[in-house]
Amino acid sequence: MKRRFSQYLSNSSALRGPPIQFPRLYVPGTAGIQFSRPLRCPPLTPEQLEAIATPEVTTITRHIDLQWLESAKNGHFRFGTIKGYSPKDQALNTGRFSDYQEGIHLSTYRTRSGFFRDFQTGDGGGLHNIGIFGAEHPVVVEFSVNDFCSCSSVGRFDIERARALRANGNPTLGAYVTYDLQALIRALEFLITRNASTRVHAVVGRKIEYGPKDKHWHIEESFRLDEHRDPIAIWLGTAFIKSPAYQHEEEYRLLLLDPRKPGQLEGQETMAFQHGSIVNAIIDTGEF
């Protein structure tokens, strides 16, 4: 049975001391020391937002519970959050050493010698003259991101894909709504300007890519994380990359975000709109 050992440090803490030694020479699946941080991403320009989109996608299909079909046909469209999908991801996507993926980016760091003489996270945390031996991942830095999020599948309704979605952790799915994507985005962009809480927000969509999310680095004994970190790349990778275990979803993800602080949504768990312009974007509905 794998042994797990993680030490969580506050944003302002730094650790000094003798080597951290694990019970045996090498313990798979373990993290020696883990720093957890919310990602502080700089503002996104209109040009950056435009570059994120995948324009080749013209239609998307949302798979929903049958009980919500009538409200969807009447123009109701709901955003959840990236973080809100984490519990489901934890249940379905085992095997990653952190055991969860949605909203989380993990980078692991090791040195050739096992010693971290001066490892600085850039926000007051770090390691000084510490040796870590026996853990598969000696040092882990975890960044969390969160935005409003709506998940659909690329293209028109496909019964085999719908059945695969239902069979993989979504037993209540029984209906679908297919949208003209550009018409839907135009409707949402109009509606967010009428809501005081979303007036400065933007809608950005992109196809999900499937592949490994974690990054693994071999570094020198002295290292400054803030000099090598690209917050925008971390945010993009966290929001738009998922495990290959989810390839059957063929996901297209719409984010509703504040471009002044992408990935930094706090508090709210949903955002919903209802309007005739959303009805006009619908090109097909049905049950399965």
C-alpha cells in the first residue's frame, strides 16, 4: 500500500532544517513538501482572449438531465465553475498522485543531489538547506484556478458519445441541446452587459486538449520559481487540458471570466441566463 506524506506550508512560511527522510528508500506516489497557492494571473488583453478561441468549432451539444430540457428549450443557460467539477473528477480520475485535476495545476521539482539550498516560490515561501529523500515528488507546487465554466461536446448530437458520457459517471443524463456556437456566444455577450455582476466579463471558448497536466522539473539547488513561471500558460493549461481518461467527452468548454483577473473567481458557484436570443441559437433538442 502506498504511503502518502505531504507537508503544507502557508504562503508566508519558509522551511529550514535537516533532511526529510522517508521510511524506506523510495515511496511511489508521495510528495515530500507541497506548497498550495491560488494563481495570480495578469490581465488578459482583447487580443489574447481572441487568440484562445478555436474558430473551427461551429456547433456544440450540451448533455443534460431530462428534467432540465424544457427550461433549456426556453432559453435557460447555466454556468457552473471549474472548481465545482473537482469532486466528480476526483471520483472518476484516479491514478494522478494528487488524486484530483479540475482547477489544479501541479509542478514537481527535484534536484540531482536531493538538496534544496535556496528554493523560493516568490511569495515568501521556500526551502533553505533542506534535503528530501525517498519521495517520488520531493517538492510540489500546486496552483488553483477557478472561473465560471460550461461544458459541452463538439458538434451535433451523437448517440454513441451520449451513451459513453452517461456510462462514465453521469447516470442522470437523458437529454441534449445543440447550439449554433457563434449565435450562442453573441447572445451571452449581450446578456452579460445587462447584468451588473458580469458587465466587465468576457466569454471565451476552446476545445479541450487531452494529455498530462502535471509538469516535472529537474532544477539546480538554488531556484526562484517566480523567474520561471508563466501564469497565463498555467491558467490555460489548467482550464483547457484534461486527462486522456475523458477523451470520450470531446469537450468544448465555455468560460465566463473577468479578464482583469482570470482564474481568480471566488465565492459564486453558478451564473445563469435566460433570454430569447439563447432560444434562437438552438438548432436541435431531444432525448436519449
